[in-house]
Amino acid sequence: MARRKGIMSSRLKEEIAKELGFYDVVEREGWGGIKSRDAGNMVKRAIEMAEQGLAQQNQNDMNK
């Protein structure tokens, strides 16, 4: 099965991995070395960040 190109930028993934505390594993073993739970938490955090950004954008649009 072919791998799809990632949607998150490398910078965002690194930022979230550092925030969640497993970036040291990424540095040692690469992204394939992280636990499934960590990958899921990373996706969950990215979704939260996107939702916060949309909510803020909507708030800014309403204030115009």
C-alpha cells in the first residue's frame, strides 16, 4: 500500500511532538519510532489547534 503525503508540515509535527514530550524519540528513531498512542495524540492536538484557529478567525470576522 502506498503512503500518502503528509498533511502536517514537518515544523508543526516537531512543535506538537515537543509539546507532548516525545520529540526525543523522534530524534533518536525517526517518526516510525513513536507509539501509536503518541501519533493519535499528535493528530488530536493538531485538530484542536485547527479548531481554535477557525474559532478565532470566525470571531475576528464577526467583529469586522
